[in-house]
Amino acid sequence: MEGIYQNIPRLYTALAEWAACAMYLFLLERRYSEKVTVILAVLALAVQAVLLVLTGGLPVVFWIPSMVTAVFFMYVFLYKSCRTTTMSAGYCCAKAFLLAEFAASLEWQLHTYLLAAGVRMEWFRFVLLAGVYFLVFGAVYCLEKPLQTREYLAQLSKREFFLAMMMVAFVFAFSNLSFVITESPFTSRIQADIFNIRTLVDLGGIAFLYAFQSRMCEYLAEKEVLAVQNVLKSQYEQYRSYQDSMELIHIKYHDLKHQIAGLRAETDKGRRERWIDAMEQELDANEMSIDTGNQVLDTIFGAKLLQAKKSGVRMTCVIDGALLGFMYVTDICTIFGNALDNAMESVMMLPEPEKRLIHATVSSYRGFVYIEIANYCEQELEVAEGDLPKTTKSDRKNHGFGLKSVRYSVEKYKGNVTVGIKDNWFELKILLPKQ
């Protein structure tokens, strides 16, 4: 039995490393077209196979440098094929390397067991190789798909990155320790035990690494939910503040109207008329009341129109607020408060006042409620995960939740959110089923 156990063929290891990287091409955004990606994949497989086969006969002292070189080529393959950062590519490369070690070890252990059992059909070797690799990488793909998101990688910190690197390095070293040191409490001289140790340690390392990643994803999700809840609370409080402010404005407006009536008793006709005309002009200029058919929208847009006038922004509205009668107050505040805040921030960055334009629409469209908030924009649009643009603020970890909270509110009503830039106009479009 001892004589049956041999080292894993280097070609099998190369194939496992390449397949692990290729799996991530389906999880990450690809940098090039499908044709170019296939060419890069074929070249990567050739380089990986030639490298490992040529270094297979080198002394043990060159084993670590050859493996480091193989990992480097895995990293280059991932980084050049996927639209990702250097740190994200390194993180995925480390996981791919550990996964490849496990797949190659498991397949070769099963191969050796069947060989010892008398199964010697040459074609069965290739069936076993393809079957084990397909099952391992297919299972990991299904496990990775909900976790390995672009958003998660974008929030990957240096601390988490180095922790993952240390885990992979430790697991690899421990699983192969018996090939270098035989006299220790954690190694064995028996070949069968060496194979068992390697496979089980690799499996344990993968489980631990994915448990770590799963917890990090949960932590980021909890952090995002908390941030969105804070945005919702802030928007509702802002709405209440707007409502109180608008009530005071209307009270003041009507009080001034009564004062005008009293001023008409002024004996100096010329002075009286000039005074009255000036006060009426001021009142007309500052009255920002709007009748949308929805009291919540009246309050929000009234305050935003007043803010726009003070900031030199031209805002136009075509709104049928009665269409939103089925929505909760907090959701209306979230959608329009965030959308208008983002539009206002965007146009205020324009140096030319005549370009500071915002247009809002709420209308009925083929059985849907159609909402569009558009503003003039000269910036390039960088779309993030979920087809939402990335925040332009420097602190991306603590910003960028405005449009996410808009999307969450819209999804409550089974609606859809899209964004885009057309003819220098940034357009946020929302479709909601009528209820």
C-alpha cells in the first residue's frame, strides 16, 4: 500500500490552480470581451502547466519558490482578466490557491484508493479528475456566489486581507509539513496518513476561511442596514422639520397679508403704495408653496424649492402626488428626500449658475407610477454593484447609502430603480406598480 502513494502529478496541480482561478471569472466582473478572456485563460493554463511540470524534478529546497511563482501567475491571471483592485485580486487568488490544493489532494487520494482497490482503467483516471474538480469547484461557486460580491471586495480592509493571507499560508504550511519534517507531533512517516492530513487540513482551512468571510459579510450587511435605518430616520425627521417650517412660513405669509391691509390706511399715498408693492413682491418671491395632491410631497418640495431659490438652483416640477397615496410617509421622505439632496449636491458643484437645473416628475405610465428626478451633470458616472453610482465623497464606507435606501424603499413596493446619464443629464428613474 505504501508503494502506491505517489506525489500528485504536477500537471494535475496546475489544472486545479487554473480551474480555481477560472471559477472566479464567473464571479467577478471580467475586464475584456468573452473572446479575449478565453485567449487569456488558455495562455494562463499553458503557462501554469509548463511552470509546474518543469519544476517538478527540482530538489525540495526549490519547492517553495516554485509554488510562490505558481501563485504569482495565478494572481496575474485573475488581475488581468477581471476588473478588480490589486488587493481584491490577491484575496481571491489566495482562496483559489487553497481551494486548488484541496481539490488536487482530494482527487489524488481517491485515485490512489481506487488504484489500490484494483481499478486500473486508464479512462477512469480522467473521468475521476473531471468529476472531482467539477464537483468541488461547482460547490464552491454556489457557496461563493452570494458572498463574493463586488461590494464586499470594495469594502475589504487591509486587516481582513492580511488575516486571510495568514490563514492560507498557515493552512498550506501545516498541510504539507509532513513532506518536509517527519519527526514532529503533527506529522507522520506513513504515506497514507500524510495524504489524509493534507486533505483534511486543506478542507478545514477552506471551511475556516469561508466562515470568516461569511461573518464579515454579515457584519457589513448589519452595518449597511444600520446606516440605511439612520438615513430613514434622518429623512423622516427632516420631513417633520420641513413641515413645521412650512407651517410657520404660511402663518407668516398670512400675517403679512393682514399687515398689508393695515398699511393701506397710510395717509401718504405715494409712500404707502411703494411700501405695499415692495412687501407684496417680497412675499411673492418667497412663497414656495406647491400643490402636488400629496401633503408629504407638498412639504418636501416646498422646502426644496425654497432651498433651491436661495442657492441659485432652478427646479421645475410636474407632479401628481395623488398617485403616491399608497406609500408610507417614511418611504416618500426617503425616496424624494435622498434623490433631491443628491441632485442639489450635484448641481451645486457646477461653477456656472445657469447650468444648475433640476427637474422632478411623478406621473402615471402604463399601469405604473413613474418617478424621475433629473439634474444637469458634467461628471462621469461610475456605477457600483446593483447598478447604482458610487458616492463621490472620499469617505465611501460611511457614505453612499442614500440611493441604497431609495432602492430598499422602492423594492418594498416591488418597484425598480435605474440610473444613467443622457446628454449631460443624470436621471434617476423609478417605476412602481399602482396599488
